[in-house]
Amino acid sequence: MGRSEGARQVETARTHGTDAVAPDAQDSGPTDLPAQPLAGLGTAPAHVAIIMDGNGRWAARRGLPRVEGHRRGVEAVRRAVRSAIDLGVRYLTIYSFSSENWRRPAAEVADLMGLLKLFVRRDLADLHGNNVRVRIIGEREGLSADIAGLLDEAEERTRGNTGLTLVVAFNYGGRQEILRAVRRLAEAVADGRLASDAIDVEAMAGALDTTGIPDPDLVIRTSGEQRLSNFLTWQTAYAEYVIVPEFWPDFDDAAFRAALDEYHRRDRRFGGLSGRAG
């Protein structure tokens, strides 16, 4: 099916209006990743999103400071990216820092910002060399100039890459994202750039931070917690959820593959009847 008139209008509104979308927002995404079989159950889902939970508890159980858990969590991100590439996942979204994380102690927030800076400075060249494209979602307004500059650099340097798209949710909240999208649409209608009756599901999706990115097929949450935590609230309406017991610093290739194998055991009906025989 083609894109709706509302989606086309909102793309025009975002491109030419006061809240312009990046010029690559409607790119088709990576095209050269092979789909790899998983234990005979199927190929990798196109989009995997991960709620990386349990860094602090991992550290506490070992008598280590919380920042060490976050450092080990960065290592787990590197492993997850390698696994996603090896398995043929086209999009990997990681929940790196939520809108609510600013409520944590100032020292911990400073440690997290420091780790972000190190990750970009040390890993961006490797990501670029592996044909990984970086996309950032979340609120940019109000970020310090050095952090905002690093996020911009990561996106700009990897913009032309065609392999895995690594989507980093930073200063992100699902409800806040929906509110930003609603305001964009309301402004477009008020300015006469968008007809109110053209607002549909596709138009709404086109106004979100994730425009041009397919909805997640699978959401993995580590540490055994069973909640969404304001993550991709709109986009995960039909995603499958796999909860794994490992804390994020212990999440490795075997855990990634096990989660994907569990995903392939699910019967995805999207409100219809089962497509499986029997």
C-alpha cells in the first residue's frame, strides 16, 4: 500500500515548517544485511529494541560502584551490536537514557554522560567502519552543547552507511515523543499546511522521532523486569516482548540468540487469525 495523503502532507509540513525533519527521514534504510537462520526457527526480525536494565543491580551484587555496572553495560552494547550485525538484524534500538533518568543523583548522571562521550569518541570509528548508521531519537532541546554536538557528529558521520541502523534513544520518553508529534501536527493544521482530516495513523507515525524507521518486531528487556518504562509507546503496539533474567552487563550473544529464538516461537496475528497450521 502507498503512503497516505496525511503522511505525505505531514512530511511536507515537517520539511518546510518550523519543526523540520532531517532530510533523510524517509530513507528506506539498510539494504545489504543478510538474514541469518536462528536454530532452524526462521530469520532475524528486522527491528529489535532493547530495554537495557540492571546495571546498578549487577554492580551491587558484586560490591562494586554503580558506575562500574554502567561501564560493563557499554561493553554489552558493543556485543549486542556485533550480534545484530552477525544475525542480519536491520535495526537495533537501545534505550540508553530516558527522560526520567535526569532524576537520578547528579553524580550518577555525570557518570552516564561521561560514558556516552567515551562511547562516541572510542566506538564511532568502529561503527562507521562496520557500515553502521547511527540515528538518535529523543528530545535534543536543553542538552549541553558538548553532548548535542556528539550526537550530531554520530549521525552525520554515519549518515551514508547502509548496514545495521543503530537507533539510540537518548533523553527519550514515549509519552513525550507523542506529545511532540501531536504539537507538530497541530501547528501544521493551524498554519494551513495540513488538513485536519488528513491526520491518520501514517501521518502520526510520520511526525514521531522514528519516522522512516519500521516499528520494532521484538522488544527485549533484561533483568527480569516486566514493564515498558515509557519506551516506544506508539511503535510497540504489536511488538513481541521477551523478558530475560540476565542483568544487562551479562547480556551476550547467546542471550541475544535465545531471545530471537523465543520470538520465532510466537504466533504473530496482528489482530487476525493464526497463520499457522493446526
